Amino acid sequence: MKTYVVLLALLVLNTSALLSEPLAALVKGISPWFLVTVEVVLLLTFYINNQLKGLKEIANIDLSGIDLFVICSKDKKQSKS
């Protein structure tokens, strides 16, 4: 969740730098293509982060209900069905 919030904040700040007039004066010396490239990288990172989070939830395997080794005591005989 922390990564999600950080990436979302960076996307909003970078988009603000591209679209707003007051911030345009601050980034006047920076090439717009650099900011567009940073925006694309942030969007890709945001997308990959969301996909990996979903993959982590899907790949979680619950083996708690599987009895792999069942050991019976020698005193008890196994009943044949």
C-alpha cells in the first residue's frame, strides 16, 4: 500500500508540473520531453506494481488442508475399506 501511495503521489505531482502554469515557471529550464518520459516511466511502474500485487495474491498457495504424511501408531490396525 505504501508503494501505491508514493507512486500515485509522484504521478499527480509530475502531471501537475506538466499541466499547470505556475509550476511551468519552476520547470522552465527542463525539457518537456524529459517530464513526459518520467511520466511514462511512473505510469509503467504504477501498472507493474498493481499487476505484481495481484499476482502475489493469486500465487498464494494454502496447503494447510493437505495431509501429506499420515502416521498411524503401531497399536492401531488400518481398516481396509
